[in-house]
Amino acid sequence: MQPILSISNLSKTYATGFQALKGVDLEIRRGEIFALLGPNGAGKTTLISIVCGIVNASAGRVVVDGHDIITDYRAARAMIGLVPQELTTDAFEKVHATVTFSRGLFGKPANPGHIEKVLKDLTLWEKRDSKIMTLSGGMKRRLLIAKALSHEPQILFLDEPTAGVDVELRKDMWQIVRSLRASGVTIILTTHYIEEAEEMADRIGVISKGELIL
């Protein structure tokens, strides 16, 4: 079976001379939950940012379901949803509107049924007309997941999904991730909690100082 994500010899050196990634090779299987485990500063976010088209690699190649992220970036990006670490949203926007807008950014036709399903799955439907600034931290994190799922991506990246969330929400997050996988989405999450990686993932990659060590 073709891997859904193929990363070969990926390196990134920043202008300061700092080498964030050193020749990373990684293949992600379709439909798996893969955890990238490593301390802060190990290169987890840089790796995700390159695959998602936010940061340019210095060397190497990334192919998303047959689409090269440089030469065929639109098709590659459309397959990916990213839930960033930071809660960055427009405080005055309403929940339903912002998720609908995110879908439109990928040129997908309107699909109110899909948006409704995503919001219901993430228990945000009751809050659909609320302004983002009125949501709790946990709800805002769910909202970021909803935005990332708005365009029906095949691959979902979760960058430190449970950083700074309470135990209850962490369990909820795990449940959400499992149900997404059951619906056919491939999930890649970064974490520095080893128990989280063990609990959640089918496979774990350990990254340290920019190298995938196992």
C-alpha cells in the first residue's frame, strides 16, 4: 500500500545557521495515528510546518498522496488539515461562520451538512452562533479542530493537541482522534507526553535535535 505521506531526506537550516531538521526520512501509512514524540525544540513543529507549506525546506522532498508539496502544492494542501499549537482565531467572529470560511479558503463548495456534522461531533453545535471570545479554552481548541476539518482533509496534523488542557478534555481529545481515524482520516500528532503517544498512536517516531532517531 502506498504511504499517504512520504518524507525523504528532509532538512531545514534557518538563516541563523540553526539546523532544525537533519535528513529526516519518514513514511506515514494511510489511516494510521502516528505520534511524533520529542522534547521542545527537537524539530516537531518545523517538520509539520514544512509538510503544511508554512516553512520552506532547505533540502529533501515531501509527497502527500502522490502530490509533491512544491510542484503540486494546491492539491497537497487541500489534503491536509492543521490544528496549530497556539489558539489563534478572530475573537469577534462566530463559530459557524469561521468554520464555514475555513472551508471556503480551500475552494470547496459550501456544504452546510458537513459543517453541521463537524460541529456536532466536536460538541460545538450549541455554540454555533457564539462569538469565539466567549468560548472556554477547551472549546477554542475544539474549534481549531473543526476549522481544520472543514475542507474534509485526508490527513490531520495535531501540534501538541493537549498542551495546557485539563484531564477531562484530554480524554475527549483522544476520543475525537479515534473517531476521526475510524472515519478514514490519517492523523499525525506531536507530543512530549510519552503516555499520550503510547495511549493514542499506532506507531511512534522519536525526534531529537532534528533527527528521527527511532
